[in-house]
Amino acid sequence: RLSLVAQPDWPAALALAADNKTLLVGRLDGSFAFYDDTNGQVILPPKPELAALWPRGLQRGTTTRVKLTGKYLVGRPSQAVKDPVHDGLEARPTNGLAGTLRIEFNHPKLQGKVVSAETERADETWVEITPAADLPRGSYQVGIVTEGGKSGSMPIEVDDLPQVAETEENNSPKNAAVVALPAGIWGTLAARGDVDHVAFEAKAGQTIVCELAAKSLGSALDGVLTLLDPAGEVVAGNNDFDGRQDPLVAYTVPADGRYTVRISDLALTGSAKHFYRLSIGELPYVTACFPVGVPANQEAEIELIGYNVPPGTRLKLPAGPPGDRPVPIDTNRFRVGRPLNVLASAASELVEAEPNDAADKATPIAVPGSVNGRIASAGDVDLFRFEAKAGQTWMIETEGERRGSPIDTRLDVLDAKGMPVLRLLLQAVRDSYLEFRGIDSNSGGLRPKNWEEMELNEFMYVQGEVCRVFRMPQGPDSELAFYQLGGRRRNYFDTSPTSHALGDSCYTVEPHRPGEKLVPNGLPVFPLYYANDDDMERKLGRDSRLTCTAPADGAYLVRVSDVRGFSGDRFVYRLTVRGPKPDFEVRLADVNPTVARGSGRRLSFSVDRHDGFDDDVTIDVAGLPAGFAISTPVVIQAGHVEARAVLNAMADAAQPPPEAWQHVKIAAKAQIAGQTVTKEVNGLGQVKLADKPNLIVRLEPADLTIAPGTTITATLKVDRNGFKDRVQFDVDNLPHGVIVDNIGLNGVLIPEGQDERQIFLTCARWVPDTDRKFHALANNAGGQASQPVTLHVRRTGPLAKK
């Protein structure tokens, strides 16, 4: 006997499914439900899955019919009942309990109901959605709830513009549908090579804004907008506006007529995921604000900049503490493509006084402090005057791109008469040129002629930028590598990276202070002035930074310009002159590692250096559980940004309890201005102990001594516990200037069937006395590492006297 739960109406029919496990009950009111015939429990439908909705955009204050597609979207309504919990509508469908369907939103001012289906398919349903007339423009979430559960939510966009769908065929200007402005047009570039066109009528003097939203909505489209005039000529275009993901075109119409916007993908790709919304009209659109820095704890006045924004539009920013402050823009009045923020500073915060494009008109500033300016017109430059004492060092930097400005600043330090201030003389001691190929501004090295004559740590002058040699070519198909940051070459003396062509000249140079007497050698001497385009460490994007040491007491000028000669109201920046604050942070990259018993795992430490700090950083690890060891101390050498260590597990190590790893402390210390500064480093996390690996790496002997200018040998061995392939190795953490020599074309490897090989370590003549732990790492077999070996560099005998 099987008892079912109480029924909402008289059961009129029973049916048993073919699997003899499911009972179907039909009722007089037309509803039905499924039950498990073993226990009488209701069998719920599967959880709904919402995959797509169309259209994706709604106009607030109007009702829009939206098609939802997915899986298990069951239910057909006969009446709608208000749901006070979900602020949606619950449909009481004719097919009963198993078909209950409700639409859900994340905002109470969105209302909707399920409407009659246009098909009887469970993979789609239709709803009507009504955003309130005062609902702010933006992205909201919609989801479906059935007896089977709640679907994932999907975004739906609400705007104040009428939202319309593209009209196909529209792949040429002559087929473009004409839309009444303003409007939001939704479309899709459905296939490779697809382009869409939208036409509109415009009057002379109107500023028409065309804003494409694609990447910002989660689309795969890398959009390009192209504006055509009535004759079909291109008059404007854009891909990524001011560095954002999506394009925007604003155009002041010179004559009445029909204009056309072309929407395309940068790579001409297309699919169902290449959807977009194009908003067109005389839209009040804010692109920037000025100033971008204000005094803290004071009310400030902010000017809004943009298209169709009345000149002189300003708003009040309430007083607040130091830090980033959002600009409170009225989004009902203005559109804005990104949030705008200004920096509230406790230091001096000024605004430039125009005209200030000549030495005798420079805006005076107090230092340390900041001043806000903009490159407003063609040929505009801004000059600022400050006082400095001989020997004082100042950090001078701009914030433009980091504040959303399109400006690409350049900084120059001038004397009181407006002449460049000499920083260094770079005397060439060896000439060369680029072979094989040119390089771009991101390349980590190059191939110079006669590289064999060069030495590590030498400076190389390449068409205005100064780099430093980090590593010699490691084979016939290798390049000379420079010191790098983030995979891109680092510059020195505040020079900026540029591209260089095949055959361009380059020179090994030695820096000399101004006034030093140089011995002529037939090669050029390059004067280097205090100037910078892009930060030499590549941390600030297009913004500039330089370090200036005043050669004498007096007044100095800072000149700010756009390196490309571009200008406009939104080309704003904030210039700061401050004292240096040398500092550093160290990070461990390899957290939560797995290490095998009897083997080791590489650990990588990196340092982020600030304001000229360039000395050694020493890292120590304390509190390791029994059976584990790390090759400490780990030293990140002066001028370097990375060092590596090895975490070893003994052959008989046991897995410690999880809390044991919380007691491991990693600390980094360095000397700054004669003081020891200690910084905490992120921990190892949870270290997992693995069983004995199929390959164990050994490096012998455990202690080695080498003299500068000599070569010694070491032995690399492997214990093969089932691993039969060749083994390729890296040798990690050697002192700079000590290399693994004679590696041939294949690098350091042990072939199949062999268990050991000899390696050669060569030490350059200039390497100072040092003690450093290094290890060998197998690049296959799970990245097994050896126990550390201590290398002592010692100058002995005749070498010690040189």
C-alpha cells in the first residue's frame, strides 16, 4: 500500500510509467504530479538552466517581451500571483505542481511575469519585464525558479533610450536601416567577416555620440566603430576608447545628411557570442574630470569634461580624508563610460595657472607637493617652477593614464632659463650594431655584432635608451639578454624604451659625471639630460617618472608635454614632486607546493623595489616542521629582482598536521639608509608530501670553491626509479657572473640510459667574494630538484692582489 501527500484537488486518473518506478497522478483541475512509487514522495523536475535571453536590453518605464532559452524551463501560466519574497511573479500553471515557474530579479524595481508560450518546448519560455521609470541605467540580473530549483542568473541591461534590434541584411551601407535618434541598437556579428551598418539622420552642428558596449557586457566582440558621411567617406573611427575595452566615436556633424555607423570585429571574427549594444544620439557623455587631485579634508570643485556637456559644468566634492574619492556624477543627467575618481592628498595640491608655456611664466609650486594641469591645445606645454638645494634628490612623476587620461606625458627638467639640465655623459668605449632582426620596445634583448667583446653588467646605449647586459647568448640561436622587469627590458638613468631597426647602431658606454675630463677615444660621447617619457621600470604605463639630483642651489623648471603632440580638454594629468622613499616588498610565488620524499621543489622569491632601492635583500625561513629544509639564506642580489631556493623533504619525512605550516615564518631584510628594514613575506601555505618520485636528482659535491676567472667541475647524477627518458636540467641560483659553461646546443641534459654527467662552472673575473646556495632542477619528471650545494667565490693567490 502506498500513501501520497494530500492532493490540491480530486485525483481523476493514475498512470504507471514504463519503468514501474514512477506514478503519475492527474487531477480534476487539470494539474498533475509525478511520485516515486516506492515511497510516495514527489519527484521534482530537474533544476532549470538559463542559457540566453533576447533582447538583452530594456527601456525603463516600458514593458518588453523577452525570450528565455535554456533547459527545463517548464511551466505554462494560467494566473500570476505576487511573490512578496522574490519581488517577482509566480505562475500557477495549468500542468500543476511540476510546472510551477517564477521569474526572479536582483532589484525590487524590476517586475515581470511569465506569459503564454509561443512554443510548447521546455527549452524556452517568454516573459514580460517592466523596469520602473526611475530605475537607474545599468546591468541587472534575471533568473528562473521552478520546483526543481533556481537557475543561474543572467545580466539584462536597462537604459533610458528606446532599445531596438538590428535589421538584417545590413552588411553594407546601402542596406543599413535608418533609426530614429536617440536609440540603443542590439545586434550580433554572427559569422566570420560579418559587419553591421546602422544609418541615422543628423543636422549640422550636432555632436553625435556612438558608444559600443561589447566586452563590457561579456561579449567576445573586439569592436571597431567606423563613421561614414553621406558620401560614404570615413570621417571617424575607434577601437578602444582611452584604453578601455570598447570603442566610442563622437563627431560634430558639418552638414545635414544621412550618416552611417559600421560595426565590425578587429580580427573580423564572428559568432553568436559576438553581440553588442550601440547607443547613438546627442548623448551627454562625461569622459573625464579636472582636476584629478584635490586637497584632503576640504570641499573641492570638479569640472566635468565630455561630449554634449555644457562648458563650465562643475560639481562639489564634499570634504573627505586622503585617498581615492569617487566623483558623484548625476547618472540620470550624464552618461559615463567608467567610474571617475580623484585623489585627495594631505600634501600641497595646486592647479596650473595658464599661460605657463615659457620659463618666465612657469607656475610656481611648493615641494613636496602636486599640481594638476592639462595639455589643452596643439603645441601646448606646461612649465612649473620649484626651488632646490645642491645635492637634493627629487622624484618627479605624472599620473595621467593611471587616472584615465589619454595623455602620454614626457617630463624634462630645465634650469631657471629654460635650458636642459645635464645628468651624465655617456662615453662610448665599444661600437656595434643590431644583427639578425630589429627589436620592439618590449624585447628582452638583442643580437649585437661582436658580442664576444662585451661583458656582463656593462651599459649599452641604443639610440637614446640605456640598457644593461644581464646574460650573454647561450648558443648560436640565442640573443644577448638585458636586465628585465616583467619579461621586458629595463632601462637605466630614466631613459625610455623604443623600437630599433636591423642595423641600428649601439654602443657600450661608461657613465661620467658632468665636468669630468674624458680621454678621447674616437667614439662618441652622448650627453644625457634629466628627461623621461615612460617610467624606466615599466610600472606606470604611459606615465612618466624620473629621479633628479639638483647640481646647484636655485630654481628649476619641470616641463610637461604630450610626447606625440596630442592635446584636448581630457588630456589631464597630475604632476608630483616629492622626496624618494626607498622601500621593497618580497613575494613567494610557489605557495602550496608538493614535494616528494627524498627530493626537492623549487621556490621562487621576487622583490618589488621602490624609489631607487637597489641593494641586496636577504630572506630567511623559520619554523619548518621536522623532516623539511629550505636552502636559506636566500639572497636577491643588488640590482636583481628574483632568487630561487629549494624546499627539500627527507626520505623518512612524515606529513605534518596542517597547523604546523601556519607556524612557518618567512622574513626579508635589507639595509636602507643605514637601517635594517625587515618585511614579512607570504607563507608557504599547505605543503603536500608525496611519495618517493621516479627520479631523484643529485648534485655533488655539497661544497665548492671557485676563484674569479677560473672554471671548476661538479657532478650531476640521477637515481632512476622507473624514469627512462632523457632529463633536461636548469641550474638555479648561481651568483651573477657564474655560469654553467660548455652546454652546447642542447643545454644541460643526461641522455636515456645514462645516470650522470659532468658540468662546468665558470666565474667571471669581476665577481666578488660570496657564499651562495644553488641547486639543479629537472625540467621533466615532475620538476624534481636536488639538495642545495654551497658555492664559495674566493679571490686567492695573484687574483686577490688585482
